[in-house]
Amino acid sequence: MGPLPFAVLISGRGSNMLALERATRDGRIDGRIVSVVSDRANAAGLDAARELGLETAVLEHRPGMDRAEHGRRLSAILERSGAQLVALAGYMRILDVDFVRKWQRRLLNIHPSLLPAYRGLHTHRRVLEAGEGHHGCTVHFVVEELDAGPAVIQGRLTVRPGEDEERLSARVQRLEHIIYPRAVGWFAAGRLAWRGGDVVLDGQVRVPDLVEEDA
Ligand code: GRF
């Protein structure tokens, strides 16, 4: 079969993309990144990807480009790259319905909350404001509805008294960098699939796997 060709979509720093890349080099993921695509030409993660010698592409939003057009162009880039899995890693555009349908079951996302709690943006702030005891991150398959797809693995931590948004988000990111490579590694090894309505790992229907901080 050979290493799984996959693409990573970013808009910013790309620290999850870098975590995935590291995992392809140290053997945790039997795959290779064939394209890093950003909707922002100035995304810091693009420079980091280029420095690593990865193929990059920029798909900026232009006046008059609607969501469907963006989705078609993105699909064309991904098809040309030969990607068989697409990992969203901080990609800040809502994806077109046809795009999601086309890549469904081959489309993963990392979200900074314990889904189904706290879909959407500013999760760390909202978690602190609500006085939650726990927080974390989730890797899930992507469906048309935002942040609503079936979860694969979650990272969980205890919110510390007096903790601010910056510190909390840094702790969540450390967990992201553990769980995302793990999920992509499973997929690349043919161990993970979303079949029918179920997430299946090693032939078993799974509730999301859970990694505790410092575990
Ligand atoms: C991560 O926190 C991820 O959960 C969210 O966007 C952020 C991307 O960070 N979807 P990075 O660009 O991977 O550093």
C-alpha cells in the first residue's frame, strides 16, 4: 500500500501541521504530507512547511468567490496532490457542502473543546467564563454541520484555578499535538474508519478514545 498521502489545511501558525509532519518522520504515522494548503498567503505555517520542503498551495478568498467556488478549487488542488485524507488544522473557512460530501469519511478536523460541548470559536474563553472544571480537544470526522461530526479521540485536562486563556490554550494545544497524530496514524494504518453511522477502530465500534493530560 505504501505511506498514505495526505493533505493538511491551515490558516495560521500550523503547529498541528508540524506535529503531524513530525509523526510522519518518526513512524507514528505511516503517511506523507503531499500538500499544505492555506487560505492566507501570510500564514506562518506556510513558511514552516516550505522550510521542511513540503508542497504548499495558497487559495485566498477573492471578491466574488463564493463558498462553492472555493470548495471546487480546493478539491482540484487536493486531487492533483493525490491526497487520500484531508486533515483540517486550524483552517478558518467554513467548507462548502459539496466539498464536505466529496471528501466525507476522508476528512478530519481538530477542535479545541470536548465536543459536543463548545462548538464554534473562542472556546477557551467561553470555558473559563462558564467556570468549567474540564476542557480539552477533539479529533472528529467532518460533516456538513459545523463541529458536529463523530469524534475519534479526545484530550482532556482539568482547568486550574485562576488560569488565563493563554495558558489554558497552550495546555490544550499540547494535547492536540498528541491526539491528532494518533488519529491520523490510525487512519493511515487502515485501523480507523467511519462506517455507516459508526467510528470503527480495529473493527470495534468506539466511543471516542480519551487521553488525559500527563497520562
Ligand atoms: C488549534 O487550536 C485547533 O484546535 C483549532 O485551530 C488551532 C490551530 O492551531 N482548530 P495551529 O495553527 O495548528 O497552531
